[in-house]
Amino acid sequence: MTLQEIPSQSFRERSIPVLETARLVLRAPRLGDAKTVASLANDRRIAENTARIPHPYRLADAEDFIATANLGGEAVFLIALRNGAVIGACGFTQVDRHPPEIGYWLGVKHWGKGYATEAVRAMIDHAFTDLDCEALQSSARVTNPASRRVLEKCGFQWTGAGLLRIRAISSSAPIDRFRLDRGLWASLKSWGNAKRVA
Ligand SMILES: CC(C)(COP(=O)(O)OP(=O)(O)OC[C@H]1O[C@@H](n2cnc3c(N)ncnc32)[C@H](O)[C@@H]1OP(=O)(O)O)[C@@H](O)C(=O)NCCC(=O)NCCS
């Protein structure tokens, strides 16, 4: 059975794993993270590039986000450094039988260090290795080249344009849509560098 065939409440039934990368730990949010999440997410540059994050983003928003995370149709991780400091969040959302949609954000002071790419790659590997996904999708506002670049670095392919409702601007905005199929992911994973032998 593929993830697309699993009813949406199945994320609730699965325990959210801890995913480790060279510099990061991805783990389920806990209520004690609310203050940190609120201070990281309370930035218009984050809200305006994500569908659901409000602005301003208050402690109550973080508490609500954490209390309702992983209750169905989604898998939500906080992104932390190896020393435990939380720097952002990421996850999959699944609607109906469409491929799970990946989303992510980082506190602004953590931008530009490759953390988003590292976190998204960990989620991708988890989706294809542990969850038997056949494909993943994502999107980025056309005004958000950093997010587009993260997706491209992770192997996502552009599939078309669209509109997405952005809560923080109370409006819809143009987006580019992207998709990563299992076959391309497997190919990228197996593509080792050529070694010079002479
Ligand atoms: C998008 C976001 C997660 C990127 O995080 P990050 O850790 O800085 O990303 P990375 O460092 O892994 O990669 C960013 C890439 O974009 C590039 N980039 C950044 N700003 C850019 C710009 N204005 N134009 C072109 N490329 C840009 C970087 O150079 C880097 O590419 P490189 O490694 O080839 O040099 C972060 O900016 C963010 O949280 N934004 C707000 C929320 C958001 O947009 N979420 C995504 C929507 S789902």
C-alpha cells in the first residue's frame, strides 16, 4: 500500500520519528517548545511565504500549532540543531489521495546556512524509505527564490503555476508547483561521484 492510499488519519497512528542529519535533529513538537516557536515564527517574512502561518504570530498560535500537530493528515517536525536549539519547523500535509505536500520554515537568523535543504532532504528520505511514498509535492511563491532553490537542490521538478491562499496577506498569491517522484529520488541517491583513478 502506498502512502497515497492510506487514509489521512494514518499520520496520527504512526509515531513521528526522530530524524537526524549531520547538523540537525527533526522531532515532533512538544508543548514546552511553544515560546521558542512563537519567537521564531513571529516574522512577516516567514508568514507571507507560507500558507497557514498568521502574522503577528503569538504564543497562543504556537500552542495551538503544537496541540494540533500530528493529529491527522500531516506529519509535523521541529527542526533543531544538534545541541537541541529549535530553529524552525517542517512537515508533510496530505490531502485526499494527492502526494504529500512538503512545507518548511526557519527563523530568519538561521537562513542562508543550508539548514532548510538539509532538513528537507531528511524528510524526503524518510518519505520514500519509511513511508513508501511514490511522490512528493511542494510549492513556492514566485517571489521566493530561496524556497524554490531549496526544492531544486532536493531534486524537485517544476510542474506548473498556480495560486495559493496565504493567510498572512488574506489573499491568494502566484506560486510555482514542484514534484519529486520516487524514481528520480532513487536515481539521485545512487548517483555517486566519479572517482579519479589515474
Ligand atoms: C525558504 C527558507 C526555508 C530557506 O532556508 P535556508 O536554510 O536559508 O535555505 P538553504 O540555505 O538550504 O538554501 C537556500 C538557497 O537559496 C539561495 N537563495 C537565497 N536567497 C536567494 C535569492 N534572493 N535569490 C536566489 N537564490 C537565493 C541560497 O543561495 C541557497 O542556494 P545555494 O545553496 O545554491 O547557494 C527560508 O528562507 C524561510 O524560512 N523562508 C520563509 C518561509 C518559507 O519561504 N518557506 C518555504 C515555503 S513552504
